[in-house]
Amino acid sequence: MGKWYNILVAVDAMESSLTAVHYVGKVAGGIHGVSICLLHVYPEPPPDFYVKGGILEHYQDKRTSRAERVFHHCTEILIAAGIDKKAICSTTQMAEGKTISETLLEVRREGDFGTVVTGKRGVSKAEEFLFGSISNALARHCQDFTAWIVG
């Protein structure tokens, strides 16, 4: 099990993500040795993407650019909470052949993160059925790490 203060925070442009980042800042701000990785996972292009002339590299660049803006804002929140900028990193990944939840859990395992944080969106049952729920996936799979689901 990774150390709790090696924290992976799943973020996107939703308000619930920012709430989660604020929470992490309140809990971890000022703690010596804390490290925080901001992760943005985005889905593969839709099935008709290539038929319509889409280019994967452009899709990835657009998604990465959006994530960079989110990372910048989240980093400002964490620094304001007392976390050293050097303790914050960020990464963007496309969920290739997997769900976003599976990708998040894979990054957690590879990085040996002891804590995974996500905001709770409050999706409907229909949305949860279609797209899955990251918070539900974390709750089901957190056997060797801690999950903070911030609502």
C-alpha cells in the first residue's frame, strides 16, 4: 500500500473537481512530504470520429490543452493552501480501450498512490449505466489504497 500522502487527484472542468481539490488543499496543505498528482483522463474519440475526417493527434491536442487549463487552476488552489509547487505534478491520459475508471485505477497502481481523490458528480442512474461512475468504481476497488470521494 502506498503512503497516504502520495495523492492522485482525478480532475476535469466540473465544479465537483474543484471542490475535491480545495478539500485536498485543506487536508494536505502544510504537511511535509506530501505529493499530489493531478490526473485528467478523457475518453477515446466517438466511433464516427474518423469517418468524419477526424485526426487523432488533433483530438488529443485539444483534450490536453483543456486539461492544462484545469491543471493550472488546480495548482493555484493547492499552492494557496500551502502545498509546495514542486510537490505538484500533472498528467493527461486517454482511456484507450478502457473506461475512465479503469484508466484511473491503472495510473494509481503504477504510481503506487496511497490516496485517490475525486469529486462526486451526482450522475443520474441512466448516466451511471451508460458511462459508469468513477466514485462507485473507486469505492468497489479500494482494497490497498484510500479513496476520498468529495461531494
